Amino acid sequence: MAFVDLSMIWQPLEQAAMRRLWRRLARRAENRTQEMSHGDCLILAPHPDDETLGCGGLIMRKREAGQRVHVAVATDGGATGATGAVSGMLGDDMIKLREGETIAACALLGVSASHIRFLGFPDGALSAQSVGLEAQIVALVQELSPSEIFVCALHDGHRDHVDLARVVRQLHTADRLGGATLWEYPVWFWDFRSWRPEGLSNKAGFVAGLRNSSRSARHLKAVALDLDGIVQRKRKALACHRSQTGALEGELGWSGLPASFLEFFFRDRELYFEIARTRDGATKR
């Protein structure tokens, strides 16, 4: 009897569900390109490469308009799937490599190395660093006085993304972000695993994930930033993150981020969610 890899059946369905989620949000999204191209900002990225994936177009638009953009990367990126997959590369080597990749990518987007901060928290362990993370973010806000702050989406699913977004939302609710407008940008939001509860069968997990993503789509209101004329430069910037694209020499057993995931970041627009502060806490609007 031939073995059937059930993941080959469910993965296309999950990918189709994510494409449907993107279309649903994009269809209703107001184009705010002109407005979002202005205003100094701080980009908070959980890992090296998230700044490019989620905000590459935004960074370019703001820099073209002469706005200040600072990027702060929360974790050191040492736990990437490429660590150990590259012959002879240790964790410290990967950390240095990923810092260099970020500097190169940001240079293409228009941000100099002097405007990038590496906070250096251990990759995969932000949940244990919330006090230190909070202190560093507050210090950055006090130093830079950005008018806007962009952080990964709370719905991203990945634990570092969720932890960073949660800390920033808490600071926003407590009015500790200097009055800056807070935005979230989706990254792992476009991976079905962010919506699918763990421990369920393929069918039950798919149904639950579909229900969760559909429910969120009904309540989320995205705004759009047009990528017309700059998509290829965003691709080149992401290509600088060679450890994440499977392009490292000697890389074994790690083919990089899948094309079915990356497609969401090279469409005709980027999507963002504005976070409002209320008495009951920070909520999307």
C-alpha cells in the first residue's frame, strides 16, 4: 500500500485559505499611501528580516519623502532554521551574519546602519525578557520621539512576534509610547499555523483555523500602502537576508522561507492595522 503524505492534501487548502484572507482584507482596505509616507517612525521587528518582510515598502516610501526611519530588532536571530544547517556555523556566527544581512537590507531600503538598533534578546525567548524589552522600547521612544511606531501583529502566531506585540500594546495602553500612533504589520499572520489550534487532527485543525481567520477578518480593518514601482527593490532587500532564503553557501537541510509564504509580501500593497488606545485596552480599529 502506497504511503500518502496527508500534509500534501491539507497544505494547499491552508494556503488557499490564507490567500482568501488576504483578498478579503485587501478588498476593504483604504489606500493610505500618501498619509503613511509621512511621519518619522520606529519599526520594531522581532527578528532580522521582519522589518523587510512587513515594512519594506513603508520604509522606502517614508525615506523617499525625507522622513526619519529607525529600525530596532528585538532578538538576535540565532535560532533561525539555518543555524546548524550550515556547515561549521555556530550560533554566534549566525547572529553576526544576520546583523550584517539586516544592515545590507536596510541600506537598500534607505536606512543607514546608524539608524538600526539590535536589542540582542535571545531568539525564541522574548517571553522571559518582557521587563528588559519594555525598558528598552521605552528608552528608544524617549530618545527618538517617533510620531509612529510599527510592530508585528498580535495575530502573527510566532511566539516572539506575539510577545513583542503584546509588550508594545501594553505600553500603548499605559500611554508610554510618547503619544505615537501605533500600527501593526502582519508577517506570520499569513501562515495558517497562526490560526490553527495545536493538538487537533488535520480536518479539525483546518476547520478551526478557517473559523478563527474568518472571524478575525470580519473584525479587522486594514489600511493599504501601495507598492507600485518598488516591489523589485523590496525583493532585492529581502535577498540580502540570505540565511532566510536558502542562499547561503554550504546550507544543508534548510531551503529558506517557502515561496507560498513569501508571495504575500510582494503583492501590489502592504497591509497595516492601526491600534487605538481605549480605557479597556488597545484594540484594532
